[in-house]
Amino acid sequence: MFKHVLIATALAGSVVGGAAASDSPYLTGREQLMMLADDNPAELTEWRGEDLYHEPRGPRNVSLEQCDFGLGPGVLEGAYVQMPRYFEDTGRVMDLESRIIHCMKTLQGFTEEDDPVARKHSSDTREADLVAIYTYVAAQSNGMAWNPPMDHPMERLTRDAGEVLFHRRAGSMDFGCVSCHSEPRKRIRLSFLPVTSNQEEWSKAISWPAYRIGHGVVRSSQHRVRGCYYQMRQAGVKFGSDASIAILSYWTDQARGGEATLPDLKR
Amino acid sequence: MTNKTRYTACMGLALSAGLLAGCVQVGAQNDEKRDFTKMSPEEYADYLIFESDSFNLAQEVQEGGTARERMQQDELQRLCSETRNRPHGEIATRIVTMARASFQYPEDGIQLGDWEKGRELARSGYGFRIGHNYDNPERTVGGNCYACHQMDPEELAYGNIGPSLSNYGELRGNTEAVRRFVYEMIYNPHAYFPCTSMPRMGHNEFLTQDSISHIMAYLLDAESPVNARKKDPDAEVDPAAAPSGDTGF
């Protein structure tokens, strides 16, 4: 019901309009969203994630408190704005979602088939544990500057390959990510599109997790990448795959220095 | 399992589990040690798409074949990606030449179909989506024109990546030359705008000849709502002037 109240309020607000703090239509629309919703429903997800993070779970009955997100076991503050990053223990560049799954498996003993690992995205009726934990960990970087590390050669190669993927046109409609995210002030139907060249805009845009009003649930960066490949009519990108992380690495690098809003609220 | 497939599987494992040392032995028959950091970003991107198990490449697609073919670039896609959609000189000329050569016209000439059908096609974004929620190939594929273009001046939910097409027929008339241009723009717009964002709706066999004729009618038929009002064209072609509060609702 909260969802419907929110939509109704936002609709009313969009008619009224308001003073623009920025000349970016992407941000202006979003600012109105924020003004109208004092409480982001993603906070409920964040609180549930906090409980799940600290709760002993899985076959080994341990919490995720010893999970290392790159700054040492249990260090959450600022960890997410410094991802994706290269992890020695896996030999991979990983994003936050993949890293949580890694810890669910290695620390807690969950397998690929167990619901906390298998359920990657939330539905109308069921919020994924992964999304909740992701929201909690990400929120510990709220307000910080995006600052993905580029010290390891694989981090740099992953970002650079992500840039190639971002500009790579293919598929039935000849689209690439760049088709929607290069020219400022453009929209698809009524949705304004963020561009990489506007740091303020892009920093907000990549701020996942976000409660998506149109979906009525919290969504993740992996969900966004999947949606983009789907709309481009290219092949389905797999959750946590190296290509998906390359895209995340490039898009986070493009927001470097910009402020993260975690969790965010989006249309 | 051939050496090649064994090696590929091995590299996927190496990348995901950091077992490079153990893997090189398994793949040693291939006699090639693959050090990713020696790859160029382009080579690594290619590896990511086709060999790293990042995409569901085996999925069957409605045009026949698999999603793998969707990911392979043709020359136009490659040239536009490489030049970041700003082709100059010879490359631009090559793109325009290729696009002109790609034109195939209806056997009975370029004719206008039914604008009412065209209206539905212009609104629909259905078709060719794969991955987690496969579009039903039995259903009519839409042109998704409103995603990027203004058309009927009464329709508020239009995108602005492309130019406004409101009153298109009213402004340009419905001559044979105009019909030919519109057909060619829909079929392969790179003939006029090399590396445009607009899809090659005809060349890619995304829309059928029938569908193109209906969308053309929606644009050019005097009875179509696209041409229903004679407005000052200057009043509606500046997309940047759109109200700022209407994001996504």
C-alpha cells in the first residue's frame, strides 16, 4: 500500500513541478522524488539486511561478520564505494553482490541451490535475502565518494574492457549502452536518461541498491545491467558474470569522486 | 572433449576460482598460456563475451540460430563502435555506401499501409527481447517509435533521442520522393546518418515490409493523427524545452 501512496504523491508532485536546483532533467525529476518521499522504503530492506548479516545462518551456523569486502573482515564502512575490486582469495575482480554470495558459500556453507544464494532478485511476494544484505552493506558507504581501486592489473583491464562493452553495438537493434547514456537531456518515453559525462547525474544513476517505485521492490546493479542487455536485444547477461562486473567497473570508474546515495530511490 | 573446448572450460574455471596454475597444466596440450593482463581491452572484451560464460549464448532466437550470433558484430556495428559513432572521411563514406547497397524495396513498390495499424506498431516495444523473459515470436513485433520520437502531437509519452516527427506528412507531403526517403530511413538510416542510434529496422529484418508500410502510413497519411493538427513546427521540435518534472510517470 505504501507503494501506491508513494506513486500517487509523486504523480501529484510531477504536475505541480518545482524549483530546479540543477539543469539536469534526470536529477531534477529525481530530486522531486526525494522531496516527496521522506522515507525511502529501501530502509526496511536495509534493516532486514542488517539482521541477516549478523544472524548465524547456513549449514555452519555462522554470521557474515567475518566476510571481507576488501578492507578486511567485517569492515563495511566505505567498502562498497571501493568495489568492484580484485580479491586475492578468488583471483577475480568481484562486485558486492558476487562477494556476498562468495561469503555465503565459504563462511556459511550455503550452496548454489539454497534459497539465500539461488534467489538473486526480489519479487512482489518475496524479497531476496541477498538484496537485503547487499542493501545493508552498501548503506555503510552512503554519502561517500565512488572510488573503485585500480591498483591491480586485472582491475584496470576489467574497467577498460567494460568501456569497450559499454560502447559495443550489437544485436537486432544495433544498440550499445552508449545509445542511451551519451547525449545529455535525452529520454526514452518519459524517462530521462543519465549520461556518463555528467558526474553528478552519473553518480546518482549508479547508486544501486535503489527502491524502484515502478517495481515496488529494491533493485541492484546486477538487475540494472540485466535489464539493459534485455532491452538492447542482446544475449542475456549472467548474474555476477565477469562481463557484468566489467560493465560495473567502468560505470563506477566514470562516477569517481561523485557522491553515492545508498540506498537510493528511483522511478 | 577437444583440446580447444577443454582449454576454454579451463579458463572459465581459472577466472572464477583463481586456479590458473592448476589449469595451465590441464590446458597445456593447447601449448598456450593465457595471461589476461597481456590482452588488450578489446581482446579481453571479446573473451568476456564469447568465452567467459558471461552470457547465455546458447539461447535460441526467433530469427534462427542462437544468441551468440546476436553478439557478433557486423561491419556497421563494428565500425560505429570503434569510431564511437563519429565516423569520419572514408569510414563514413563506406558506411553510407554499404547502407545504400543494403536497400531492398517491396516488389509492388513503396506503398502506404493502414495508419491505425501503424499507430499500434509505433507504440509497441514488443519483440526480439531474449534472456530472462523471452518475447513470444508469434506476437507482432513493434517499431517502438515513441521510445525516441514525438509523433501524434496529442501523445505526451514520447522520447527525444530522435527528432520530432509530429506533422511529418503535413510538413513534407506524401510524394513518391518523400515515401522513398521515409522507407529508406526506416530500412537503414545509416545511408543518411552514418552511425545514427536508430536501428536498421528493415535491414535487420526487425520489422516486416507490411509493418513498415503501416508505420509509414501513420507518418504520412493525411488522416493519421500525426498530421491531424497544423501547428507551428517551431513550437514542438525543441525537445530540450520539455517540462522537467515528468520523469518516468
